[in-house]
Amino acid sequence: MKNTALTHIHEKLGAKMLPFAGYNMPIQYEGVNIEHETVRTKVGVFDVSHMGEFLISGPNALDLIQKVCSNDASVLTVGKAQYSCFPNETGGIIDDLIVYKMKDDQYLLVVNASNIDKDWEWISKHNTVGAELRNISDDYSLLAIQGPKAVEAMQTLTSVDLSAIKFYHFEVGPFAGVEHVIISATGYTGSGGFEIYCKNSEVEQIWNKVFEAGERFGIKPIGLAARDTLRLEMGFCLYGNDISDTTSPLEAGLGWITKFNKDFVNSENLKKQKEEGVTRKLVGFELLERGVPRHDYEIVDKNGNNIGIVTSGTMAPSLNKGIGLGYVTIENSSIDSEIFIRIRKNDVPAKVVKTPFYKPNN
């Protein structure tokens, strides 16, 4: 079991620690609902240093990224980031990731913790163009400072104008007394804020100064359990649940990051799938009666016939209702379609809805 550079702090704060993707991670501190609400209304800090980081450099760095990623990284300029995925050779997804353009010939790829080794092998296998690869996952920490008060609370820690960093853009600059920190306007919560990349040796200083600066804004540490409820309210996919080696990006509603103006791994087959149409689709749904949908629950029609499966589900803290994501047959995927979630032996009525489930004015 690996620890992050901040594990001792989480334990001191009384966090409930559990194994996650091979790491000893804080799942919750005060409680999921309190932490969720903190991020929606104030500012909260996640230690997500378990995530993986790969540096791809050299004159052929872009060629390699274009080959293994579904999105078109050629449109990136320095200071811009892009959501993408690694398609596999059988129509599924190796992982989803964020690509950062650091310099003209250098990119940072941020991948899921549970897939670091798999992703590294995949990229290395396809590196026939001589790009320089470095796996820096064990050397870097990542803090997600999320919530509507994040910009105001953190501005005293940097000379970089945080309000000027657009969504999916980043700056490299001083932060909390540390030079050359990546300050990225990204996150997994839908409530705004930043992700801060720094070296392991620097993260404790940053953590402490972040909490000093955020104290008057009601800042709190947030665990991975609330990270999951926050991302689900936004309808964001979680690898291993909503997307996997057996789900195509087109089925998962990720056609917007699947660009056919270039060749990439399995692009011909995915292009054919786009032309012919998919037979199932990832949809958002909300329960019309009390209940909590869970991963792997069956989705049925009014006659009890199986039409799909729940991939993520929860009782949404911001909405006080059961919501989820799941794959259903294309015939049952339209907005307002009536479906039923089989919870234990009861078929609980639900309807397909447009995501995100949560909107700031809810």
C-alpha cells in the first residue's frame, strides 16, 4: 500500500482511511454530505496525489499523443489542457486522461491512479516515433482546491491572476511560497476551482498555507467519497464504472473527444461505429420514488425485461434524490424515457434525464 506525502496529515485530522487504487487514501473526514456541501458552497481541498503523471517530450511527442489519444491534441497551445481517452484495439477505453501542453515539444498526461502501470505500458508499446517518456507519478503531488470561493480564497497565495485562468487552461507560477507550480483551472466537481501540481517535497507547505488562506472562507479537507458524489451530480464518467475496456467512447457519450480528422488506435472501427450507430448508450437517470441506485443494479422496462445496467449511482446530496448513470438500449435512451431500477427485488420507477443533474441554481 502506497502513501501520499500527506497521509500523516490525513491521519492526524482523523480521516477515515481506506485502500484505493493501491494507495492509502482519505475517504471522508466529517462526513460525505457536509464535505459535499462545503465544495458546492465554499471551498474544499482534496489530496488526489494518487493520480498518475507522464511527461512526453521531444520533436515527436505530439505524433505519439495523436496516435494513442482520441482527441485532437494538435489544437492545443501552451497553457491549455484537453480531456481525452486512450482507445484500445477492441473498441473499448484503456483510460481517460487530461493532456496539458507544457511547451512546444512537451506534454503532461494525467491518468487515473488504478491505470498507471497499464497506461505506461500502452504508451511505451506505441512509442515507435522515439518520443522521450518519463513516468513522474511517484514524484508529484496533486491537490484539488474546489468550490465557488476557491479563486478568492487562494489569490493571496500567488501573483498569478487566478480569475484570469479560463476553464481547462493553466499557468506555471509561484504558489504558497513555492516556485514553478502548475495552477490548472480543472477539476472533477463542477463547482469551479483549481488543481495544483507540485513536487512531493513541496506539498505539505502548500497544504498548510492553503488552509491558512482559506480559513475565513470555511475551507475544509474533503475525502474521495464526496469527490464521487460531486462528480456524479455533474454526470462525469468514472473509469472502472461508467467507462472501461469494454465500453466505446461513442456509447459513453464521448463522441466530442473522438476526432476522426486524424488516425489513432482503432479509429477506423470507431468511425464505422459512428456511421452505423451504437446499440446502447450511457444515460443519466433519476429515481421517481425513494431509493438509492448502485453500481451493477439491473435496469428493466415496464414489463421487467432487462434493458441495461447501472454503472454509478447515489443519493445526490445537493438534490436529495436518487440519481445514476447506466447503459441502456438505444430505444430506451431518449430524455424522459421511462425505465425501472431493480433495487433488491423492487422495480423502482425512474426516468432518463439530461446531465448534469446538478446546476448551480438548483
